[in-house]
Amino acid sequence: MAASVGSEDGDVGFQIAPMVDVVFVLLLFFMASAGSQVAERELNINLPSGRGAASLASGPPPAPIIIDVDQEGVISLNEQTYDSLDSKDLPQLRAWLKETIDRFGDKDPVIIRPSPEANHGRIMEILNAAAAAGVQNLTFN
């Protein structure tokens, strides 16, 4: 007698072992992917106190102090020449910067605009004079 496909002798039935294996593989996959999530971190940001954006707009923006240096090393500020070419300590520039900082504070940025052909030693003299005057906010342009 030939065995039929649906008979009890040849029918394996529903097997649970492969299904348990699939469940364990899925469980392992989800555990591994949950461990690789990036935790969000809190950023410490100090916001200005007061009335928010209205308090920021109340004060005038800082006016930059622009120091120009030409190729010969002549220092000009507000279209006025300061100190001679022989002066290494730059007492006039230093006094003007000190007086400005004492009067208005150090909020205003100092911008040094040297000519591409300017002597680097002269720029160092300006930096030394600015440091002696107490300039805190200095940049190049």
C-alpha cells in the first residue's frame, strides 16, 4: 500500500523547535540594536536673563575699532596716523586704546587690518601695544 501525503506515518506536523530558534534570533537582534542607540545628552546653554530678545536689542551693537597698517608700517586709526615709524612701543596708540577701554569698556572689538606687504614685526608691535592697553577682543581682517 502506498503512503499518501497526508497520512499519519509521513506527516511531520508542526515543529516548534525552528520557531523557537527564530524567536531567539529576533530577540538577539532587537537586544543588539537597542544597545547601540545613542543616548541624548543635555546641552548646558546659558540664556540671557531679562526680557529675552527685547533686552538684547536694547543696547547698541559694539562698534569695531579698526587699526590699519600700510606696507611702510604706518599705523592709522580713524584716518589719523599714530606713532612714528621708529617707535617700537607705540605710546600714542597704546594711550588711545587704554583711554577708549577705560571710558567705554572692552566690549568693542579691535580689528587689525594689515596690508599684505606690511612688516610682521610692526604687527607684533601693535599686538604688544594692544595687550599693554588691556584689549581683550582682538582679531585680524
